[in-house]
Amino acid sequence: MTYDGDMTQFELSREHEEFRRTVRDFAEATIRPHVAEWDKAHHFPTDVVQKMGELGLFGLTAPEEYGGAGLEAADGPFTSLCLAIEELGRVDQSLGVTLEAGVGLGINPILTYGSDEQKKTWLPDLVAGQRLAGFGLTEPGAGSDAGATKTRAELDGGAWVINGGKQFITNSGSDITSLVTVTARTGVAESGRPEISAIIVPAGTPGFVAEPAYDKLGWHISDTHPLSFTDCRVPEDHLVGERGRGYAQFLAILDDGRVAIAALAVGLIQACVDLCVEYSLDRHTMGGPIGRKQGVAFQVADLEVMLHASRMLTYRAAAMKDAMDGGRGPSMKEFKQAASVAKLYASESAVTATRIATQVFGGYGFMEEYPVARFYRDAKILEIGEGTSEVQRMLIARGLGLPVE
Ligand SMILES: Cc1cc2nc3c(=O)[nH]c(=O)nc-3n(C[C@H](O)[C@H](O)[C@H](O)COP(=O)(O)OP(=O)(O)OC[C@H]3O[C@@H](n4cnc5c(N)ncnc54)[C@H](O)[C@@H]3O)c2cc1C
């Protein structure tokens, strides 16, 4: 799909379609046979994540000098990333979000705002997908209200001394986590509001602990931890971007992340369509396949509509991002609106789609041996992570000029 001002072309390029096929084949061969077992064991398959790296998935949006694909904006690198997330997510949502967070929250802040030194030091391993990075914004008292960050960082003898805690941080405590970038209060701004900055904390720094992983409803294969910081010292040059701009930087990073989460939702809805069509033809009741009954077939038809609408909104927002990076508009305001619209619609559709899919599977849909049960558990977080549905509605209403608080 390409975005060109008023004209949006609603077809993916041949290269994008070929790339989709490559990722689909990888997911089918490498992930599908093991996913149920990993999900049950809450196992994070480090080797598979590194294989995703070998396939180049973590480097799609990075320049060649750090080992990335070095794609031009016209080649649609962000669209490629969304396709990869969608295709992984069609087989397993956890590995889809591992890539989404690995690039969107791990690589992006350093690539976009980091110093040359930081990029040279940290990006090659991350871009190669051999290591992972997390971004710690959320705290017990600061989620939707991310500006309420309590974690503090004070300068002392050329080092930031960090104290506080973060929660729900993806990719933050795996065997291959190399760092987390955290937001912390570094003082008081001229406006009197807290000054919030972003700081890189390498894994293994004394005083930084990734606490035991959460026991989550879904995303069992994804790595999520609470983090604690106790007199944790990192060199002053680990500040990412400008002092006091950490919150604003993170909000900008989140816009891309919303489109990527929408792509994850599209993969989930596609999985529901595929599974339901197959099952509706195989499962017989009262003398024929359940797909012959309108009560079932119409529900599957509704899934198809959700799929296409979600996919169009997602690809459109991704194409807008690629066009923006290529200096061809749209405005940041238009992109933000498109990102929130795609995230809201696709994630809510995914939750509905998994509910319908479980219904189509009847009692079997409630059994863990069928993938719809896993997808049902995995869907809910899509309405929460990277800005809840309520936050998206707030942003969309504000984008329309409404003075909503
Ligand atoms: C599995 C998982 C992975 C995550 N990964 C990361 C990560 O890598 N990094 C990171 O920083 N965070 C991460 N998060 C955190 C996630 O982004 C937050 O959970 C989310 O933004 C919501 O914040 P909260 O949990 O504090 O909920 P709250 O902000 O407390 O919200 C509670 C409820 O109130 C509603 N609400 C709050 N404020 C408003 C308002 N102004 N108007 C209307 N409704 C409102 C919310 O929509 C929600 O329904 C992750 C979360 C999970 C569960």
C-alpha cells in the first residue's frame, strides 16, 4: 500500500507480498509445531527469537551501518515490519509482540534519539536480533498517566543514580536482554512540572533487578517483568536524547507502536478466520457441516469483514509512516490520528473475533488443545498495551478538536 496525500493505493507491492510469504513460511515451520507446548510451559524460546534476528526481522527499519536492512522509505520498511508482526502474530501473538517491542520499544528510542556512541555500542546486537532491549515507562502509579513517573535519577560524580520501580516491562529480563531504557524524574522543569528523561540501564548493572516474570493471562511466551532500581549507577552519557525530553520522546515512539499493535491484531483476526473456515467445514451437526448453518456462517462472515477493515486501517497508517519518513507528508497530526484509529479498531475487533472463534468451536474452543483458546487469552492485552482503548478514544476525540480531558 502507498500513501500519497489524497490518494491511497490499496495494494501491497510484490516485494511486500514476497516478504510476507517468507515470514509466514518461517512462522509455520519454526513456531507452529511448538507453540502450544511453549505456551503451556511459559517458555521464552531464545533460539527462535535469535533465528527471527537471522531472518533480518529486527533490522527492517535500521540503516545498514548498524547491520539493518538499509531500506529506503520508498521501499516501505515500516510496512515490512508490520507485515512481519502480523505474520508472526497469526501463528503466535507472543513472538509477534517480542518483535514489536524489540524494535518499537528497544531499538527505536536509541535509533531515533541516541548519540552516535550509543548507537554504535548498543544497536548492532539489537538490530541483529541476538540481544533484546526493553523500555520502562509504566510504573505502579503511572500507566495511562505516564507523566506521573516517580522513579528518580540524580547526577552524582558523573553518574546517574536511579531509584524506583517499573512494571509490566516487555523483553526486560530474558537471557538475551542487553538493556532497558527507563524514564525517570531528573529534576523540575521551568513550568514547575517534573522533568522526565530517558536513560539506558545495561542488564547486570548493580542495583538493577528484573524481578521474577509475571504470571499472565496470555502472551505466555513473551518475557515481562517488574523492574527495581536501588542506587543503580550508570554513566552520565547513558542519557538518551535531551535531558527533560524523555516523556515527549516516548509519546512519539508510541505512535509507531500503536500501528504495530494493530498489525498484531490483524494477524490474530486472520488466524480466527482461517481456523473458523476450516472447522466450519469439518465439524458436522444435524446432518451437515456447521458452515452450512447461517448462524455459524454469518459469524465467520463477520470475522472476514473485521479482518479487511482492520487490515486496511493498519496498512494505511503504516504507509503514512513510511511516507512521512520519506518526507512526503502526511502531517504528524494526521499520522497520530490514523495510528490511534487503527489500534483502537483492530484491537477491539481482535477481542470480538476471538470470542466469535471460540463460539464457533463450541466446547472444543474452551480446550487448550485448540489454538482458539490461546488466542482468546492473548487478545485482551491488545486493548490495553501501548495505550488502552479509552486512551485511544481520548486521543481521537482530541484530534477532532474536542476538549476532552
Ligand atoms: C503484558 C504487558 C506488557 C507491557 N509492556 C510494557 C512495556 O514494555 N513498557 C511499558 O512501559 N509498559 C508496558 N506495559 C504497560 C501498559 O502500557 C499499561 O498497562 C497501559 O498503558 C495501562 O496502564 P495501567 O495498567 O497503569 O492502567 P491505568 O492507567 O491505571 O488504567 C486503568 C483503567 O482506567 C482507564 N483510564 C485511565 N486513565 C483514563 C482517562 N484519562 N480517561 C479514560 N479512561 C482512563 C484505562 O483505560 C483503564 O481501563 C505492558 C502491560 C502489559 C499488561
